[in-house]
Amino acid sequence: MAPKAEAAQTLASQSDASQSSIDPLFHILKIFPYSIIRPPRLRLKLPSFTLPSPMTVFALVLLTYFMVVSGFVYDVIVEPPGIGSTQDPATGSVRPVVFLPGRVNGQYIIEGLSSGFMFVLGGMGFVLLDLALDKNRAKSVKVSYASAGISSIVIAYIMSMLFIRIKIPGYLR
């Protein structure tokens, strides 16, 4: 049997339901199964999960950043070739081309991946510079982090500018 508080609640809800609906069949279908069948009293435990480590979150964010700046969505939708080719006018031989020259809104797959890698390399340079500021590290490690960070940023910048000059001949000249 149900406790008296539950019985009073069910009577109040039944009277509300009977006032809101004038269909007697609806009233019978609403009350009849619950007068015979009682739902089981379950003791369910809430699922517990642990938060991922900060490095896991960082790796996922970095991978997502790489996919976004590489043009992964563009590559999936447009399905460009992985690499292009052009014929040398002097010799007539066919040579591979990584960058699609002259078209800003188009790219080969390798072009997007290499540009995305340069952006991630520059971002990792800033992360290394941040690690070089940690006071609890040895001075040699801090110098190593700082030099690796600065060189990563410089390499990424120079290569990105080279990619832009290949992509758009005569840009910023």
C-alpha cells in the first residue's frame, strides 16, 4: 500500500485531471493501470566520470585547431586532389605542384596540411615560451624552452610568408 501522503497526492492529481478532461474514457485509462500496477522502487546510482587530464584536453584542442586551420572541412566538402601537377613549358616534363597558385579560395590537400602545421608550430612556440617562464624549472631547461619557442615562432612565420608568396605571386611587394 502507498503511504498516506502519496495517496493524498494521487487524489489531488486525479481530481485535477478529471476537471481538465471531460472524456470519461481518458479518465479511466489514466487511472486504471496505475491502480493495479505499481512501479518498482529503484535505487539507481548516478554515473560517475572523471575529468580528462589537462594534457588530454590540450591535445584535443590542438588537434581541433589543426583541423580547422588546415581546411579539413573544405577538403571533405570539395574533395580537391592531394597534390597538383603542371607541365614545364621548356622541357615538357610534368612536375608536381603543392600549392594551387593564383587561387586564394582553393587549395590542394597537402597545401592545407602544411599551412596548418606551420600555424600549429607557431602556437606550440608560444606554449614553449610560456613554459620557459616557470620559476620551478632549472635555468638550462628554461633557456632550452625559450630558444625552442622563439625558433618555432620564427620558422612558422617565415614559412607562412613563403607559402603566401607562392600562393599569391607579387603579394606585399
